Amino acid sequence: MTDVRVAGVGLTHFGSHPERTGRDLFATAALRAFEDAGVPRGDVEELNYGNFMGALAEHQGHQAPLMAEAAGVNCPATRYEEACASAGVAVREAVRTVRAGEADVVVAGGMERMTNLPTDEVTEGLAIAADDLFEVRAGVTFPGAYALMAKAYFDAYGGERRDLAHVAAKNHANAVPNEYAQYRQEVSVEEALDAPPVAEPLHLYDACPITDGASALVIVSEEYAAEHDVDAPVAVTGTGQGTDRMALADREHLARTPAADDAADTAYADAGVGPDDVDVAEVHDCFTIAEVFALESLEIADPGEGISAARDGVTTADGDTPVNLSGGLKAKGHPVGATGGSQIAELTRLLRGDHPNSDHVADAEVGVAHNAGGTVASAVVHVLEVAE
């Protein structure tokens, strides 16, 4: 089994770009990834592309061949859809393909275009990632669903809105120097607490924004990197995926995310590392409470202790384990189909030392990315390590 390296990463600015098409966004991310990697397009053997709601937002299905054309590659192309974990799954399959020796060079990433639609249509589109029969038809939206999960967590372990406000403040502070972030301004704990409610106990700054953007990674085998003198110092050493019941009402409990537990266990075992080895993490904070769930699934925090991690300074930029130095979904933005690829791109930059927040993790050697779909009915976890 060959080792897998990240040869290059490319991102668009995450934000509102209603004038740009999805293929234009992905073309930009792919161009930047190829420039970063120094790998010719003609060497690409597969394209793995994540997208969730393109058929709704752009009335465009069958997007994979369009994105291969946009990226300038001529190879088999496949679209992956796993709600907000779409790009994470696309990356996972790229890793598995290279490991298996079926390809030496794979481009993986994703794109989402959302701001061209009115907010109510975006909300309706995102809702199809929930159980239509038993949740959507009853009026459940994702803010409401995560509010239910937050209340269940508070009932089981304690916690309060101020704890969540610290998560929001931390991630907004991290986004300030990130040129790709949607919201590059600080938000204080008090501002987060004073913001209007969305679905109690979640308020405005507890929720990620509606975002357009794209991500692309050039994934190569260790052998290809050596043969072609490609500088690829970051390796993907672990990958894992998990699944849970779709509807919240069918789950055993709402204060845990078993799909992410399983994905993390598998990824750690695959990499031969444990949670104590993790130096930095990018996690799926679509809502502030989701970061809490992620910390506990990754075992960065014990059950019931994730809620206080930001407030206690454990996960801040200068804490023991910095989390979401990119700004996270909360402040960097969440173009649904691109997010999983973006997390890997941000971690790669952090571990290479060329991220604006790399100084906070100058000695980091192990990073972990946590990407979730829906109310974590799907989850993908990757372990990245400095290889040389």
C-alpha cells in the first residue's frame, strides 16, 4: 500500500459570488491547486468532485464532466454527494484509490453555489439532507435540529449559551487573517450573546453563513512525488467514515454523534495515532454546538467536556489543541459541497507553515479533519501528518 501525499491545494474566496457560475468557481480552485502542486494536468487520472445542491441552485445535474472540463483534465470524473460531507467523501475515495495503486494522481474537492438563491430557497434546499418523510414534512430545519441536539447536550452534561458564544468568538478571531474567509472580523462573546435568536438556544452567531466557494486538492502517491520531484511534505495517513440513522427521532441519543465516533476511531487506527497525538484540528462547526460534538467524537475532549473547551482556552489559537484556525465553517464559510476539501487544504497549509495562522502551530506534526453531513448522519475523518 503506497503512502498518499497532498501535492497541492487550491481554494476560492468563500463568500457571496452570485455572478459566478459553479464551474467558474471550481476552475479557479483547480487552477490554484495545480499551480501549488506543480503537477501537469495531463498526469491526472481521476477527478473526485463533491457537490450537494447544484441541481437545485443551478438547475444542473451530472456535474462531474463539467468540472473535469473546467479543471482542464481529461479523465474519469465522478460526483460524490453526502450532504455537507460530499467533498470529504470525495477526498477519502481519492486516498483509497491512490493507496490501492489504481492511480498516482487524483484531483479531489468540491463546489457549492448558494447565494444566487433567496434565503428561503437555500433553507429548503439544505433541508433535503434531513429525513423528508419524518422531519422535513414536519417542518424541521437544520437550525431547529441542531437546537434540539444542543438542548439534549445541555440536559445530559450541562453548559450554557455563553459556552457556545466562546466558540463563535474564537472562530471569528481565527478567520481575521485568512484571505479566503467570508467573515474576517472579530465577534465578541457579548456580541454573540446579544445576537437575535435563530432556534433556542442557538442565536445568529451560532450558525454558519450561506456561502459560495470551491476547493481542490492534488493527491499523489509517494512514488509519483519522488519520481517527479514534487514537494509534498504532508501525507494523508488515516481516513475513516461513519453513518448514523438519518432522523433524530430514530437515534438512541442526541447528545453524541456516533457516525463521527466511528469515523474517528477508524481514521486513528488507520494512521496508527491517537487523539493525544493531534496538534491541530479543523472540524465541522456548522453550528457552534457541532464543534462541541466534534471535539468529543475526536476524543480531543471527554464526553461533557467539549462544551467548555473554547471557554477554558484549550482550543483557542494559543491553546493546547487549536481548533478551526481557518475560522471554521462558522466564520470562513460553508459552501456545502466544498467544505471537506477546504478543511484538508487549510490543514495542509497549517502543517506546511504557509498559512497565516501557522505560527500558532509551528511545531505541529499531526492534524485531523472532521467533516459531517446533515445532523451527522454521515461523517468523514482524515489524519494528516508531516512526512518529511
